[in-house]
Amino acid sequence: MAVDHHDPAGRRDYLSILHLERYRFALQQLAPGMRVLDAACGAGYGTAMLLGHGCDVTGVDCDEPTLDVARGHW
């Protein structure tokens, strides 16, 4: 079964920009080393952003096939 997950990398549509801006906003509120739960992490691009910022991140999602994508990509 094909999984439909959103990946905003390189995209300029409204939904992609909105997703990325939410994570950028969160990064402004977080300091490196902080523990973060990324609930509904989806394909994991935001979790990767948080990790890149130096946070200790756990990503969770209820869709196992999408989590498989996140595990395989990030």
C-alpha cells in the first residue's frame, strides 16, 4: 500500500511553507539540549530540524508506514 506523507523539501506551496514555519518558530523557543516530543512527526523532516538544532528529540506518529519512511530517510 502506498503511503501519502507530506515532504516540504524544496516546495513553495502554502502547506509546505506552513509546515516548515511551525518548526522554525519552535526552534526560536528551544535551546540546544532541550528534550522535545515531536507528536505527529509524520515523515520526520521536522524532527530532523529539531535534532539539527541540538535538541534531544523523540518523534511519534500513529501511522506506522509513515514512521517507516521517517526511519529510513532520517
